[in-house]
Amino acid sequence: MQKTTLVKEMPIASRPRERLENYGEKALATHELLAILLRTGPRDSNVVQLALQVMNHFEDLYSLKMATIEELHAINGIGRIKAIELKACIELGIRLAHASQLKSGTITSTQEAGTLLKAEMRDLQQEHVVALYLNTKNEIIKKKTIFIGSLNSSVAHPREIFREAVRFSAARIILAHNHRETCS
């Protein structure tokens, strides 16, 4: 009887989780992504072997997508819970594929942006730096409070502002800062 190599015995560079962490999800083969979702394999094989077995059982990803809980459960190493988890992951993937970026209106002028933000920031008790991230059509794709300061000071680093702009593929940024009036 041949001993099964456990994932923790595999070279670190070959382990799916570590590969995703080091190289990103796009660098992984489909069976490696599936292995991460499955988490563990049966006693007689490791999770990577189980993932390969699942991929070989179905002709293609569409067949896997259409598989029933019973069909998944029929594979050695896929119990009822793993079959349910896989179906949930597949459905989440379908919903993500149909998701679109929410937009919170269109900004047609700096005055309009000022009016919008002034109304929201008027009664804040601390100083805030807020960014509106806009797409090429000037639609608000994200509004984010970048920094909350003290009663009378606020410091926001440009890297925080631009990190979000890159993350959301913003074409334009509008920054707002409320000035708290202090009485002496």
C-alpha cells in the first residue's frame, strides 16, 4: 500500500493556498482553486488529488456547475457537507459573474459634489477626509471616508487616496474635508 503525500508534506511552492498567496488566484490551475475550497481530502488521498478526481469526473466546468448535490456526493471523498459547500460556491460564483458596480448618482459639477457632501458632513464632530471616486461618466462608484481626525485636525496620506482609486478603477477623484469650527 502506497503512502499518500499530505499537502503539508508537499513543497511549499506546490501547495495551492501558498501559491495563491504568493502568485495570485490567476496563477492557479482550476483543480488548485477547487482544492482550496475543498480544504481536506479523504484518508486515502490528499485534497489536491481529490480536486483532480472531481475535475476528471466531470467533462468540463459547465458539467461541474450543473452537477447535483447527489452527483457530487457520489465522488469518493466528497461528503454531503462538501457537496453542499461546493454548490454554494458555484452559486456564489454565478451571482458574482452577474454583479455590477453600484453607482450612487452622477456628479455634474463641483458645486453639486459640494452640496451632496456638505449635507452629509455638516454635523460631524471630528474632521473627516472623504473621497468620491467617479468613473468616466462621472458616476459615483465609491464614496469612502479616508481619514477621521481629531476635533480640529485631519491628515490623509495620498497613498490611501490613490490606493482606492486604483482598486475601483476610478477615472476621477473628488476630495472633501470638513472644517470644524472651534470656539475659544
